[in-house]
Amino acid sequence: MGDYTNMAGYYDVIMTSGYYDYAKIVDSLVSHHPERNVLEIGCGTGLILEELAKRQPKLPITGIDLTAPMLSIAQKRLAPFPTVSLSQQNITELALDDKHELAFSYGGVWYFVIDGDKEPFLVSHIADQHANELGFEHLAKHIAVGGTLLLGIQGPHHNYETTISNGMKYSQQIDPTDIGFTKHYFLHDGEQKLMDQTVHYRTYTFAEAKALMGAYGFEYVAEKDANQLFLQFKKVK
Ligand SMILES: C[S@@+](CC[C@H](N)C(=O)[O-])C[C@H]1O[C@@H](n2cnc3c(N)ncnc32)[C@H](O)[C@@H]1O
């Protein structure tokens, strides 16, 4: 279920070679005016949280992630920021002391894919249906009524190979499955394979996602901004 151990040591160089645009992600987050304790689910190595903490040094921030080697990189990165607290947790068993006004995930546990004019669909790092229900149930307990959940939007995934900033070759391969798709991630240095990782993703149509999330009090809020990087849900009960 979404274990990033194999990729952890190479994650930053792959992601900061253009895979994600962290400054833009944080621009979008900041436009939601986070004021109280913010929660990132699936914070990985802390690249988003570092940028957020730099821009809003007084904002209390919590990050959780399942994969210990990802979180240990985040811990080093975020050590200079006393407002950030990190904890190794699976979303399906999330247990934190506080309720949050704003929670978000960008490429973390759940995200949406939008392919052109088609309806968004939800992608989950968690393959099992019941575990997804548990994940939203536990997340819901940590968001205040009236609070917001933002889930990041990505383009469709496809097979490709690219040279990253250190000269290594990153490639990915997507295979459709009965429940969604499997994604294989590879990193090669010349002929030598340095990393491979496989994640089995479950997908939900937009109607299924709204029903799944609605069962735990998350209601979709349509936004007009075509350049938005997140879909927004309000915790209504
Ligand atoms: C693609 S990374 C995204 C990291 C970070 N948000 C970023 O933008 O760089 C996905 C992260 O989600 C975490 N993850 C996957 N399933 C999870 C779960 N069930 N509970 C908590 N974290 C999970 C993985 O460990 C991984 O660090």
C-alpha cells in the first residue's frame, strides 16, 4: 500500500527535475489562506512542507507519511522549522491529537487525474477498498467541521523515459488492472539499474469518489479557476 522505500533515496532528484513544480503547488495552497494547523497526508520527503514553512513561518504544520525512509529525509529537511511536526502513520490508522482546518495531499495518498475535458477520477495509493474507507474515516476525524480537504490534480500518467538533472535516466511504465493501474518506476545510471518500485493504484470514477468521500462528510466544492492544482472538499458533518 503505497510503500516508497525503494525510491526514497532518489525521490528528491527525480521530483525536482521537473516532475512536480513545488513553488506552484505552494502558491495554490497559500491561496486557500491557511491560518491554523495544516496537515499534509503523504508528505514524503517534505518538499512541499519546506516551501510552505519558508513562506509562512508562523503556521503550525503537521506532516504524516507511511514510508519511514521518506520521512527520515523529511525530518532532516524540516529540522530548521520548529513549526513543523512529522509523524510516521498510515492514513488507514491515522491518530493525531489535533483537528485541522485544512488538510491536503499532492501526489500523496489520494489524488485526482484530469485528462482533457473528461471528468476527474480519483487515484489511490491504497489498493484495497475497505482500507480506502478506513483512510477517509480516519482522515475525517482529524478535520474540523467546516474545514477543507484539498486533493491535488495531475495529468494522465503515461509511459516515458527522461534524463534527470544528475544525468541518470528515470522511466515509468503504466499497466491497466481490474481495479485501476499498476505503475512501475525505474532509475538507471547507464546500464545499471539503481531503483525499481511498483505501486498498485486503485481508481474511482468521479461519482464513486464523491460517494466514497461523501460517506465521511466530504462534499465537493466546484471551483471556477481552470488553473487550479487541487480539487476542494468541505467537511460538512
Ligand atoms: C508521490 S509521494 C508524494 C510526496 C509529497 N507529497 C510530494 O509532493 O513530494 C507519495 C507519498 O505518499 C505516501 N503514502 C502512500 N500511501 C500512504 C498511506 N496509506 N498512508 C500514508 N502515506 C502514504 C508514500 O509513502 C509517499 O511518500
